[in-house]
Amino acid sequence: MAATSSLDRAVVGDRPRPTPDLVLFLSFAALSAFGILMVYTASRALLETQGLDPSSLMVKQAIFAVVGLVLFLLMSVIDYRDLAGWSVPLYVITLALLGFVLTTAPVLEVQRWIQIGPFQFQPSELAKLTVIVVLAAVLAPAREEGMKWRRLLTALALVAVPAALIFIQPDLGTMLVLGFITLVVLFVAGTTMPQLVTLLATGAAGVVAVFKLKLLRDYQLARLQSLIDPSADPLGIGYNRIQSEIAIGSGGFFGKGLFGGALTNLSYVPAQPTDFIFTAVGEQLGFVGGTLVMVAYALLLWRLLVIAANARDRFGTLLAVGVAAMVSFQVFVNIGMTIGIMPVTGLPLPLLSAGGSAYLTTALALGIANSVWMRRTPVPGR
């Protein structure tokens, strides 16, 4: 044992101090910078027609990017293992904010934002990060003890409360993100096959119950139906999807060029700087530009999985896996809805869509993952 310890110390002494994940950081920075540019190209024409500063939304997004960079670096410096002790107060604060937002005045028939001066804060975005931290803290011991039903049900109950509050807002898209994060983290944490089958069967029964009990709003049902036939209501619920597909299709292989494209310049795509930012990429930069964006996301997700595999402990692994699940689900659903293979859900495209709450949450999550990487074990295999 003494010889082994001496060898470990020698190896630790010989190896350089763990450094930040450069690929993760560069992917984060490149997507953020590109997002600022795309927000400008997608918003300038509409702002000009409204008599506003055409660069105002871009400037706001740039401010979020700077703050996000600071948060990324801050979370990288903080030891991720301290988050386990913060999980309870973080959970309580998140529930309080989700409860408070339901007392605010509805905006377009939904209650999702808290107005803070000129900015809007969306607590459901914080809930994504909270669920990742709480699940990691609760499930990390399962590796040694085995996944007991009590631990599994505790984790599900802790997710169910914020998910229910988000569903009431209503925000079906974010609730689905929480569900996907939970499923992936549970799988990696050691959920047994019988437990997994039971969860999937219960989830399927829950989906059926939602439809049978008519818990979805009319517009939510219409969005699901428009996935099958958007032409049934081309000027209504199917309009977004139709315009989105036209914009991306018109870009062809190389696109219309930066600041080009009739649909973008004439603001034919609703919510283009936010939910449909990928249509600006597709129309202006074509298939090539869209592919490069997806390559950047692939690099980001690859590094998150590498970080998970090299984490010092189970808690770090589950944190990185949760962040990867959050980012991958949102990328797939957002790009999928712009090309017609997923229903319109209102989920932003991470780091590209305009908006502060979603951007800062992603920056915090990536900073936590970077903290896991910087504190990975310096001894191979230990």
C-alpha cells in the first residue's frame, strides 16, 4: 500500500496541473459569437421598420455573452463538489421562483417571466440546472449501494414538483427537457432494466392520461397536429413551420449570403431571433453553414461526454451527463422544429437564440462541466 501511494504521488507530481477543457471553451465561445451575429442579421430589418436601433437586440445579446463568459469562468474556478451541499437551498429557491412566477400577470396567456428592470428572468431555465444538480446529488451514492426503489422514487418526486409548476405556466417544452434529463441521468446512475421498463411504461400511461383528461391547451394540441399536416392551417398554427421550412430550403447549399435572404430581411419568419434562429443560418449560409453549426454542437457534446467519462467521482459524472442531456435535447428539438420533424415547442437553440435566461443557464452549466474536467483525477484509472 505504501509503495502504491508513493507511486501515485510520483505520478501526480510528474503530471501537469489539470487545465480547462480548451475544446469545450472554444466551442462555447464560437457558438456565442456566432449567435450574436445571427441575432443581428435576424432582427435588424424588423427593428428598423419599427423605428428602433437595428443593433439593440444584438447589443443586449452581447451583454448576455459577456456575463455568460464571467459565469462560465466563475463556475470553472468553483469546485463542483461544493454543489452537492448547495443542492437543497438551490432547489428551494427554484421552487419559490417557479411559484412566484405563477402570481405574475400573464403575457400572451402564459406566466413564464419575472420582470427585472428592462430584463425578463425565466425561472424555468434555472430549473433545468437545478434538476441536474439535485439528481446528481441524490443518485451519486447509487453506484455503491445499487439503485434502490426508494432512492429512485425520491429522485422522481424531486423532479416532479418543478415539472408540475412549469407545466402550469404552461411550458410543455421545458417540462420535456426536465423529463429527458431525468431519464438520461437515471440510466447512467445505474437504473436497472426492470426499473427502466417500469418508468417508461408509467411515462407512456401519463402521456395517455394527459390527452384523455384534456390537460393540454388548444394551441398545444394544434402544434402537435400541425406536425402531421401544417397545411391544414397555413395562416395560423402551421404558419411558423411553413415559413421556417421555406427559409431554410431557399438557402440551398451555400445560402443567400450574410445579410441576404428575403424571408429574413422581410421578417417573414416569426420569432426568428429567438426560437427560429436556425432559419437565419439556413437561409443566409445554406446547408454548409447549418452543418458547421451542428458540427460545433457535436464538438461541445463530445467534450461533455469525455468530461463525464474522466470525472473524479460519480457526482461529477452525473453533472456532466445531465448538462449533455440538456444541451442535446434542446438542439435536436429546436433544429428539428425548423425543418419539420419536431413540433413547435418554443425551446431556444442553446447559445444562439436571443434571450438572457436560457443563455446564462447554458453558460453556468458548461462552466460546471469545465470544473469537473479541471478536477479530474490526475492518476490514470483512479
